[in-house]
Amino acid sequence: MAEPIKNKRPDPAVAPTPQNTPANAAPISSHAQQPGISSIKEEDLDRAAASIFAKDPRLVSMIHNRLGSLVGRSSGYIESLPTEVKRRVAGLKGIQKEHSKLEAKFQEEVLQLEKRYFAEFTPLYEQRAAIVNGKTEPTEEQVKAGEKGDEAKETEGAAVKEEKPAEGASNISGIPEFWLSAMKNLVSLAEMITERDEEALKSLVDIRMEYLDRPGFRLIFEFADNDFFTNKTITKTYYYQNESGYGGDFIYDHAEGDKIDWKPGQDLTVRIEQKKQRNKSECPLSPYAKIEALLTDAATKQTRIVKKTVPTESFFNFFSPPKAPADDDDDAASDIEERLELDYQLGEDIKEKLIPRAIDWFTGEALAFEEIDDDFDGYEDEEDEDGEDLSGDEDDEDESEEEEEDGAKPKQEPTECKQS
């Protein structure tokens, strides 16, 4: 039997099994050289871990269950303390409960303070909506206050040339596509908006919010008449649980969105897939069926177009929030939890960023205050490229399927033969 090579590092891409895992751990005094920090790359570790889990998904489930069983388990130290020390620990827990009560009271008062100031913000939002939609013009004081911030920028560069008003500019009412432009500058929303959505979002008149009587808030999207749906307003409501969480924070519960009344053929959340389907002449037909087929020309190689409605990406999916996951499906639960978190974050971005500072997002000035991670942007670009490649592959597959169906030797598939 060949002697094993000493100090050989195992292949990180091989999942541990009873065959390649030693019964005893290597001694601390092993002469194997420890890798230095410079010799390990985080990308290599991630790639190796991904390879291991991909080869044996059971490892993920095993680790998840193991970690779950350790949460909340006592090390036995508290139970081993003397009685008088345990009594002091219980006393500290009592003090902590009083602290939690104050935290919950603090969060409730913060919410009431937000509501009070929101009532003072509301008239400003109403003035903004009136100007955006051409119902009124800003006052001279408002214009001068807004121009003060731009004067310093203009003096830093070359002299700004005076632009002559464009022909027909006097016919422009308000600020066209104000909300669409603002949303496209907010990265989290821009990623959801498709080219098809833009035509509908051009009719967006206003975005506002309101607090609920219970913990929660409602986002209100107001639209002018458009070719896509009949709704004048589309709302989405975020609900919190009545009980406070750790630290007194409100706990998000779920969201509900309005049903969109799409006009015929204008639903932006679905797309129509068309596939060619050839009439099959291989089915055994009875003599009477053959005569009928010949008369109706159904036995020829004519093709028909089969249309299928499938979901597609759209900003308007925002109004159909994901439902809470079922406990019995861990994989689906993990995916839905991520979608729930993203859905909640989008609502918070609209509430905390877009609505209060819509003009800064319209001009793009708000981007200077966003924390943008270069690595994250690169990751998104890779995802986009991968997405384009995948979509191209899907198109190629669809084309190849159609070519096979149109060719002399179509792909053999089980067919259902119906005879009358």
C-alpha cells in the first residue's frame, strides 16, 4: 500500500467524506506551514466554498440545522453559578425589562414626532405637486432661494452662456416626466423600471405617503389618464406588528398593494410568448377521422401560433408584494425572505428618500450623498452581462426549437391524438 504524502494540502474543491476525512485531527505541533494572509484570496475561498456546497447541497442543510440547534443553548455556566449570584443575574434581567419598556416608549414618541412634523411637511409637498403639474408657478422668493445654491457652482467654472428659450417652450406645462426622472436616479428603483414601464410612468402625477392609525404607512401613486390602466391612484400599504421588537423597534409584518385595472392587452407585468406548433400527421386516425382530416386540411403540415401569457419584470410588480414563506419549504422560504426584505427596503427608499427630496433626485444632486460601493457596481454589471447572455441563450433556444419544428426532422415529442 502506497504511503500517503505528508503535509499535502487537500483539494478545497472536494467535499469532506468519510473516505477522505481523517479520524483524528492533525496535532498542533504539525510541521505543515501555515498559509500567510497574502497567500489566501477571498475570491478563492468563496469559489472553493461554492464548489463544495454545489457538489453536496446536503452540507448546506446540515450546517443550517446544526447552527439552528445551537442558537439559544446555554453553555451551562449560568446554571453552575451559586444561588446568590443567580439572584443577582435575575435582578439585572428585571432592570433590563424596565429599560425595554422605556425603549418602546421612546420609539412610540419618535413616531408621534414624525407624524407631527409630517403634517408640517404636507403643505410643502402640495406646493411641489402644483408646480410639477403646471397648476401654479413658484414665487419669486422660492426661485431666488433655489438659485442661491446654483450661483456658487456657476462661478467655479467658465461663464455660463445665456440660453435662448426654445421654440414652443411656452406651451410646456409644469415639469414633464418629473417623477419618472427622479425614480430613474434612485438606483434601487431604476433597476426595476423597464422601457415598457417608462411610457406608463410618464403619466405619474404625484407620489405621496400617509401614516396609518396603527404602526405602518401607505404610499400613494397618482396617475393621469393613460393607455395602460384605469386607476387614478395605486397604493401600497406597509403594516407593522403591534408589539415592539428587541430595542423597542417596530417589527415589519407585511405589505398589501392595490389591484391594477389594466386595459385590454396593456398589462405590463406579463408578456406574450408565441410558439409555432405543427399539426402532426403521425397520429393513427380511424378511416372516418382521416376523411374528416382531409376535408378540413388538418392532416397537412400547416403550422399554428400558440400564445402563452407569462410573468415578466416590471416596476408595477411592486404593487404585488410577496407573501410570507411556508415553514415546510426551506429553499422557497429563503428566496421569499430575500424578496420580502428587498420589497420593504424599496418602500423605505420611497418614503425616506424619494418623497422628501424629489427635486434632488430629479436633478441628480442627491446622488452625491449616496454611499456607492465600487465593488457593488461592478458586481451588478457582471450580473447584467450574465443576464444578457442568458437571455440571448434563451432566445437561441427558442429559435432552435422553432427551427427543429420547421425542419425536415422535427424533434420527436409525445403527442396526444384525439379522435371524434
